[in-house]
Amino acid sequence: MNNVNLVGRLAKDPETRSSGKTQITQAILVTERPIIREGKVQKDPETGYTQTKAEFHKVTVFNGVGASLAKHKAKGDQLAVTGRLHYSRWQDADGNDRYG
């Protein structure tokens, strides 16, 4: 099963481009997870808050959903995403295999 649920904040404004008849909107979603060492969640000694590590996710949305995302969301806004993971492989100008 290939299902993904993410909740985070946008790192920058969504960007839309066209490829033929298809509109492609890309966004960078930042999620945070607690830092765990030796099986324990780490706390900041001064504030007592849980220490976290940020992770950045490239999210691609197509056509109407992408247009709505670009119109109504901006950097810093919270966003919930449900989708699937998809990886691509291509060769760059130097002939090196690239993945994304």
C-alpha cells in the first residue's frame, strides 16, 4: 500500500508551471519530528520543550487542485496532504543517473 499523510507548513509560496495542457504546482512542506536518543525524547534544558528535527518534502499537485493550492496558500500556512510516493529516474546533462 502506498499512502502518505503529512501535516506541516509551507516553506515558500507554491509555484505553478505548465506542461502542455497540464498545470503543475510544486510546494515544499516542512514537517517536524521529535529527536530521540537512547529511546528517550529529547527536551530543551532551558525551555522544557521537545527538541525537533525539520524534514522537507517536495509535493507536486496537478491542474485544479494545484491552482487552488497556489491561490489560497502561501509561505508559513499549515497544510495537510494525503497522497502517494512516486520516484522518477532520469539522466542529467553529464549522463549521471538522477532520482527524485
